[in-house]
Amino acid sequence: MNAANLINTDFYQNIVNHSNTLSLVLIGSISRGDYIEGWSDIDFVLVYDSFNQEYFEEVEKLRANLEKSFDIKTGVELVEFNGLKYAVSGGARDASWLKIIKNLNISNPTLESAILYCKQGFTLPLFDITNISWECFYVYFNEVQNYIVKLCQNIDPLKAKYYLRKVIKNSLLIMQTYLLWEYKELYYHFDDVLKKWEEHIPAVSILSLKEAYELRLTWRTIPDNESLMELIKQNIDTFFKVNTYIMEEIRC
């Protein structure tokens, strides 16, 4: 899967030809060049001009059709232009902006190739990753923790891969985000996140996470059953150890 596959779709053609669309940006593993079949998703940031319910409904239909045609989970992050401008100028206080900030920033080495479309005359506002509010980080770590608590209350052993994948990805994301907060450096590849975490924070072991993360390479062939339950338990424990460390650090 690559950007060329996506440009030749009804999703792309209909969205970029709509008058309310200002920019369409590919984010995640495809933009980084490390897409893995069965493990990776398709994700976009769609910057639009103004509120339009019919436009939102059309985008959702196109997203659903794209997801169905490729059989790959697909997400579209809708971002209103004026809100983006305000956030870039220093108004990003909500944790929901972190996903946008990690991709739409002046330090992103993959951004140029990831911008699939910009309306003629439109300049995409970009964040400075060294200037993100403390509140944004603090709320984010709390929200992810609450999500994992809720997710893991009733784990279905027959859908073990779903839960394991969620715990792995959220663990990697909070580690990536903490390294950004602490060292003002954004590591785009999760292999780098794991490496830098062990370099900077060796006291908080992530061995079970590293083991589980390697499964992504053969994800489609892994049985989806209770054989993964022990690994899920280990990685839930790792998630909470990592997040507890992070929360203690950012409160200081």
C-alpha cells in the first residue's frame, strides 16, 4: 500500500474536487514508508474551509467505501482551517491536537510527500513541536490511560488480537509523546521510540512490549484466540508502568 494506490480512488478524486476541501494529508505508516499488511491502518488529516454537514456526511461515505474496498481500517481526521490556524498560533490546549501536531509540523521529514493535495493558493499552517502546552500533554496521558482501563475491563479471548494491538499501539504512542515532551524530539518510527526509551529510561522495562511489537511482521498469520492472553496481560502491566512513570514526571 502506498500513496499512489490512494490517489487512484473515488475517495481521493471526490474529496479533492470538493470546494470545501483545502488540504488532504496522508499520515501514519503509509506516509512513513513502513506499512505492514494486516497491522497498519490508512489515516488522513483533512483540512476543510467551513462547517458543512452535507460535506461531512459525504466524507464519511467515501471513507467507509475506501475502507471496504481495501479491507483496511481507515480514519479521516477532520480539521477546520480557522481552528488549525488558532492552534498553530499557540491555542492548542486540547489533547486532541497532539495527533495533528505530530504530523503537521515543520520538523516532519515525510510531510512534503504526505501532502496529497493542497488547494491552489492555500498554505498549510504547521506547528512547532517545541512549543506545545503542558496542558495538552497532561490531558492526553490521562485520556489514554482512561481509554486502556475501559478497553481492558472485559477482554474477549476470541478477539485477543484486537486488544493486544490496541495496547501495543497506545503504549508506543504515549512513549513517543513523552519523549517529545521531555526531549523536544519527535521520533516518527516506533523502532526509534523503543530504542530511545531504553536509552533514556532503562529503569522502566519494556521487554514485553518489544516482544509483542515484533508480532506485527506476521500479524495476519497469528491465531486470534486465548493463546495471546498472557501476552496481553504482560503488555497491560507494561502500559501502566510506563504511564505511571510519565504522569509522575510531568507533574514535577
